[in-house]
Amino acid sequence: MADGMPRTIVITGVSRGLGRALAGRWIDAGHSVAGCSRGGDPEHRFDKVDVADDEAVACWARAVLDRVGPPDLLVNNAAVINANAPLWNVPPEEFRRVVDVNVVGTYYTIRHFVPAMIEAGRGVVVNFSSGWGRGSAPEVAPYCATKWAIEGLTQSLAQELPPCLAAVSLNPGVIQTEMLESCFGPSASAFPEPERWAERAASFILEIDAADNGKALTAP
């Protein structure tokens, strides 16, 4: 798609942090953005969807596809992290929730949007990963495990897609978000805020195309 043309963008996790910052930048630039989060966002007409619920994602996808058609860009951003703890002290329900949102939720979104993108013969899937999807850290083992899973899932998806489509993993870098604050505490304030990060990242993501299929990218 030519540079500067309006895109149809679907993004999860838009209520805060990176998702909210990206959606705002893209809306301001004139793109059509369909977003969701567990809490929704009535101000921007973003929908309330738990990405870990297959039927909820299916209903949302049907509504979005009927309204705006197949997305040019599908961004799987929604994620949660466990409270800092050694792996053996992480409650089973917390471990399960991290996996369900970060990995299973990404699968559900792909499952319900990518067939329409394949039929349209175009589109890019961006699965948000992390530096902890290419490395590791203590006390966040569940989160690390899910982001390593995203890397592998994305590589396999890239090999399955037909020409003219692409799937990439994206490490956004270290950004001052609620998630980072839960891990780093006050020192999280040393890193850029989401709005500042999105000033460059929003256009960087829009430049990803079929030639990037399978790449593990890092945002500027």
C-alpha cells in the first residue's frame, strides 16, 4: 500500500500504555482504527473485549469486518504481566491468566481476522513481543515464557502466510508503562513515556510490509 494512504488498523489493548498511544497517533493521522480492551473506551468507540475469550473475539471480529472490512494492519498488543515473584511462588491462576491473554489471546485474534486478510490478499500482522521474549529476567518467568512463545508463533505464522502478507514480532523497547512500573518500581520513570515512544513507532509500524515477513523487529 502506498505511503500516506489511509489504513484500516485493528489493535488490541487500547485502554492504556502503548496501545492507547499508537491508536491515538493513527487516528490523528486519518487512519481507520478498530480497537478493543477489557474495559473498552467509549470516547473513541473502542470495544470491550477480553482477548482470552474466543467467542468474544469472534463476535468482535465479525462486527469489525462487517463495518470496515479486512484490516491492512493487525496489531496484537494486549498483554499482562505477573506480579514479581519466583516462578514457584506464582499462583496457578495468575500464571494461567498471563498465558491466556498474551499467547492464547493473540491466537484468537489471528484466528478470527487473518482469514479475511488472506482472502483480501493483503495485510500485516504485528505481534508485540519484548526484550524478555529474546532474553530473560528473574521473577517474571510467566511473562518471559509468553513472549518467547510469541516469537515462535510469529515465525510459524510467517511461513504459513501466502505472498503479499506478512507476520512480524516487534520488541517495542523499554517504555514507562504501568507494566514496567510493576517490575521496576520508581526507576521506570527513567524511560520514555508511551506518547513519546509512539511519535516514532507509529510510523515505523506502518512501514512494515510483505518484504519483512518473518522478521523479529525492534521499534526505534
